[in-house]
Amino acid sequence: MRVEGQRRRVSLVLFAVALGLLGAGGFVQFRDTSGFGSSYWIFPLGLLAVVPAVASVVVAWPEPRARLSLGIVLGVLTVVMIWQDIVNDGFRFIWNQNEGELQQLEIVLFVLAFVLLTTAGARLGGGRWLLRAAAYLVGTVVVSLVVTVIGMMYHDKTGCAPDAEECLAGLLGILWGAAAVVACLVAVVVIELILWSRRRRKAAELMG
């Protein structure tokens, strides 16, 4: 139990350090209405923040309860970020001045929190379906991102002139990604129906 508690505390402290470094480095801002906050960067701190962030997951992973605690923290942080993104026009996460960087970070944190929570729940007796849920979510995100990039590259080459001021390749790529999400959801439903049918057939055979 002492080792479990140590892993939990160390992982949470490491994650807090990562957040502190991002804040100190100017990558997280609450009053940047311009949208261009790179003048506040201390870039080495941003790079350094990656180390304790990754280390917090590595430390927590072997112990389900530590994983659960870190997953809860990440989930709460994701909710807070989404809330700030909605209500606070000055809230920014600035890494390379890309409009979608904050939303990308929210997705990464949500997926990571979901994986930590579901895999920890499965280890603590929650059932194997939690592992499948984690695999479904990660697979859906990866497939949708790959399809989005492919769609953007395709439309950029086929539908956008080199000197065009406006190009819809990005929007069309996002539509490709949305279609991939729908396809993945359909695949998940089909897989779950097949697994349910097999479990029911085995149960019937055991009872027969």
C-alpha cells in the first residue's frame, strides 16, 4: 500500500510540475484576446514541461489506483479547459499559434484520461468491456485523424491552386474525419453485437 500511495503522489506531483512549467513558460494564458501570445513564451520551459507530463503517466501506469487518480485529475482538467474555452475569450493554449491547438490538447487530455480511467477500472474489477471501450476510443481518434490528414492533402492537391487565397481543403478534410468517426461507431456497434451473440450462444450451450 505504501508503494501504491507513493506512485499516486509522485505522478500527481509530476503532473503539477508540468502544468506549472507551461504556465511559467507563457503557453497557457487567460487574458490573451489577441490570439497571438507567443511574445510571452519561454520556449525551453515548454519543452521541459513534456518530461514531467510523460513521467507522471509512466509512474502511475503500473498501479491501477494511481492510474485512476491521475485519470480523474486529467478528466477534471479537460472539463475546466473546455469550460474556459467556452466562457473566456482570452483563454489560450499557444504552442505554434495554430487556431486548433487548444482543441487538440483537449482531445489528447480527454483520450488519455479515458484510457487511464477505463484500464484502471478493468484492473480493479470493472470488467473487460472497459478495455474494449478504451481501445475503441483510441482507434476511433487515430483513424479519424489519419483520414482527416489524408482528406486535407487530397483536396489541397486536387482542388486548390498554388496561388489561391482561400482553400477549403481543411474543411473538407474535417468532413472526411467526421465520416470516419461515424464509420468507426458503426464498426463498434457491429463488433459488440457479434461479441454479444457469441456470449449468448456459449451461455446457451453451457445451459444445454
